Amino acid sequence: MPRFLREYFNRNGVGLGSVMLGLVLFWTIGLIILPQLSMLDFSFRPNLPPPEIGGPKDVYTLENYKYLIFGPEGGSQDYNAVDLKVFYRTLIAAILVTLFNLMLCYPIAYYLAQTKGNHIRILALMLIIPYWINEILRAFALRIIFGETGVLNNLLVGAGVFDTPFDFIRNDIALYAGLGYAYILLMIFPIYNVIESLDRNQIEAARDMGASWTRIHRRVVIPYAKPGISSGCTMVFMLSAGALAAPQILGGPSSLWFTQLIYQQFNDNSDWPQGAAYAVVLLVTCILLVLALMRVFKVNMGDIGK
């Protein structure tokens, strides 16, 4: 038995350790790896009627991936401009949502971690309680708030900011706000967990030496909080790029999300191989982007897992 397994079972006991290890393996293999491998297999197969599946025509092909780039054969365009545009726009929007969440959540996480008192527990509870409500219901609530006759427009028109209601939904403001709000806790708490362990004496020493707050955060807090920032950004980016409910409910007529194209292929067109190919491209691209940024900012995989 490997040494790390011996130490694991010595620490947790054979019974409890076996149960915990079995659950982790079931979650990792049964609910993540095997479904992804099945989707990968689907992506290389043609879209055939059920009686022909497994027959001589059911052979591996790259046509589903070619469709994303070149579109249907005999099309009027050299490239599948519509789907590629939606793909790139989804990735850019996910990056912007991640940056917005980071700028919003970092000060909140720092305040929660470095401030003592019972009011901090109340503030943390106020952040958590809204997430007891289903994500779809929260998205519909935001649609009501951002609607042309919603609360926000009534306040802005009543205050004289706008003469007529502003269309937050058509301009994608409601969508980006909804995505940022949906994953705010996934950014706050990883950063909070790291900053909470930061020795306040380091900050006090920097202050005594005349460092400004900007310099303290840039040279002391942010480098120390890099594991939490990396973890939060990774989760928010991956979930934003793969979101479906918020784009369906809060998106305007011109804000098609790539996951909506995947949904259409699976459900509306009944083209599972094409939908699987689109899903694989989105997943692989997101993973490669995360790995590239980790390399640029010198973040290890272990930092994200902390």
C-alpha cells in the first residue's frame, strides 16, 4: 500500500476512510470522468437514427467539429461566423464577469477576514441567505428588477436620471449582473479563507514603515491571497462560461450564449453528436485558458486546490 494511503487510513480509520475514499472515487469517476468520456465519444460519431446506431455508418468522424468552424457543407459563408462569434463572445463575457466579481469580492473578503466582531457574522449570513433560493427563481427576480417596468427603472426615471425606461435586458446589463451575482460567494469565500490566516502584524509592520494601503495590498495581501484568488477566478470563469439558466432568462435577443447553442443541438435539433462536440470544445478551451493564465501568473495547481 502506498505511504499516503497508509497515513490516510491511520488518520481516519479503515472504515470511515474506505467510505470517504469510495464516495470521492464514485463522484470523480462515476459523475465526472465517465460522463465526459461518453460525451467525447458522442462528439466523434455521426447523427444517425436509433436503428442505425452501431451499424456500418456509425464510424468516427470529425464532421461535428468541422461544422463549428466551417458550418454546413455548401453554405454561403466560408466559416460558421454565427456560432464562432457566439463562442468568442461567451468566453470574453465570462472573463469580464470574472474580473468584475474579483474587483467586487476582494474588498468584501478582506473586510470579512480582517475585521472582528459579531456584525461580521451577520454580514456573512446576509451574503448566504439569498442563496437558499433556487438559482432560477433568483434569475427571474433579477429580470423583474431590471425590466422596463421594474424597480430599478422606476427609481431611475423617478429620480430624473432617465426620461424613459432603460432596457437593461437588451443591453446585457441584466445578464452580466445576474452572472456576477450568481457566483459571488464562490469568489468571496476562497479569498476570505486565505486572508483570514494572514498575520495582521505584517500589515501593521508595513503601515509603520509608511506604506500606503495600495502598496500594502499590492505587495503583502494580494500575493498572500493568490491561492484564494486563483481558486475563485477559476470557479467563476468556468461556471460563467458554462451557464445556461441566467442567459436563458436574463439575456436579450442578441445575447446568445454558447451553452444555448449546445442546448439547442441536444434538445431542439436532437443532434447529440453535434451538441457533444460543441460541449467538448467549450470545456477544453476553458481548461486551456485557465492553464495558460495559471502559467502567466505563476500559479500552481496546488494553489487552486487549497
